[in-house]
Amino acid sequence: MHSMRAPDQSPQQALSTRDGFIQQTLSQAGAAQQAGIHGQAMTLLGEAVHPIMDSTSIIHVDSNGNPVPWGNLSRVDDYFHSPGDYWGDETSSMLPFGFPRFNNMENQIRNAYMNVMGGCTAGRKN
């Protein structure tokens, strides 16, 4: 799941689908953790965190946070995902600490982790 939308899907439909996926996947991850299946819980947590991370990406959402349409995969879109800070549209300079989109993403990921694992053993000091 990404934070994008199908060409025939409205931004509101895409957001609803994305948020539903995140909540359902976090619920499954929490159930796996409660059952003692830690590896499965972590895999599901990672799957839920992916669209949370995408929700801050200029490649996946517009300036209002609305998912952009999924592009034609034959285009060069994949090259702009920045495999490193040396190329692409998603470099570390795009989301510096303190940037509102980054802070929102960080809080959502921290909450997702605590939801699944039941707490956070280490916190960032501001």
C-alpha cells in the first residue's frame, strides 16, 4: 500500500482506503504480537508504516497531503525515489528534523509502534 490513488479514485477515497489499510494492518500486527508471533508482528508493522511514510513524500502526495494519481510504471518514476542522497526527489534535505511533515510522520510511526508493541522503550528527547 502506498499513499497514492488510482486515476479514477478521488483523493478522499484514496485517503479512506489508505487509512483503513493502516488501521487493519496495525490491528493484525497487534494480534500477532499478543499471540507471541513477534516476527509477523514486525512485518505487519512495517507494511503499515510504509503508507505513513509515503504520506510525507512529495512524490506521493500534493502540498495539501492529497494522494496523487499512481503514474504509469513504464515511466522513470522509480528513479526519483532517491536510493541515496545523491539523486532523486526524496533526499534527506527534503525532510529535515523540525519540518512539519516529518514531525507528523514521526509521531504517527511512534504511535503505530506503541499500538502494536504496547509501549516504547526509548524516546527522543527534544
